[in-house]
Amino acid sequence: MFDDRLRTAKDTLLRPFVRSALVARLSPSTVTVAGLLVGLGAAGAAAGAYWIIATVLWLVNRLLDGLDGALARATDRRTDSGGYVDIVADFVVYAAVPIGIAVGLAGALAWASVAVYLGACYVNAASWMYLSAVIEKRGAAGGAATSVVMPRGIVEGFETILAYVVALLFPYYSPHVFFGLGALVLLTAVRRVVWWLRR
């Protein structure tokens, strides 16, 4: 919901990192792969019930995910392949962390909430990816800031980051987080379908 408004602020905050000699030499895809590995580390730490470590690794993953795009834009190294790898890496981590939490809690309620949430994400992904392809096909992308047009939704990156932090810091409340997040994600998908039908 807030991603568009926060993207400029994020790029401003990351600018000193992007301009540093060390980061500027890296390719955006290298940062993406590093973020993927850190994100999988967060899922592994959650599976082992190392909640604080998992939270820190999750936040580092999100930092690296923001850094790869900011680096690509700042150094004019945006590519379709880079955007593709980035979105696949995001989906892997977004799925792995809740599964890690469910493994760490080892309870039926945790697994049920994660199943509901990931099921909602599956439906939502179909709703926005196809819509994104149609928008681009019709030339209505309008200079999107990201490599893939993402029609706005109730739950986007910012909301997901906060929800995962809460779920990791307070794991025994994570079923409530994932049931609630799943409902909002499904509502986002319905909203996009309604938006499409009206047009």
C-alpha cells in the first residue's frame, strides 16, 4: 500500500551505500543472490527457533533487496534478467520464511496459518502477474519504477516486511499474523480482479 511512496525515500537512504566504492563495483545481480542466501538463512534460523537471528537476517535480506534495485538504477545497469532474478528470489524468500517459522513452532495451527497465507499469495501472484503482463502489452505501464509493473494492492512489500518482523519476534502469535495477512492478501487479489473487470 505504501511502496510507491516509500521507494523514493528508500533510494535516498540507500544512496550512500550505492555510492561507496565497494558496493558500486558489485553487480546488482550479485547483491540479489547475496540477499537470497541471507533470506534462506533467515528461514533456516526460524526453523531452528533462533528468532532474533532470523529477524536480523530477514531485515538484512530486505536491505539487500532494496540495495540491488537502487544500485541498478543509480548505475544505469537495469536489465530484464536482473529484474527476473530479483522477483524469483523475492518469492523464494517470501515463501521460505513463513515455512521456517512453522517448522520452528512445529504446531498444527502454525502450519495451517502458513498454508492459508501461502495459498492466498498464490492466488494474488496470479492476479497481479497476468494483469501486469496485460498492462505492459497495452503500453499502459507509464514509466514504472520497477522492472515489472505491479498494480497497487493492500499488502505490498512494506506491509509484508512488518508482518514478518512481528511473526519472527513474537512467533507464538505468528498464526494470527499469517491468518490476518492471508485475508488481506486475498482481499488484494479480489480488489485487482474488480479493478480489471471495471476496465
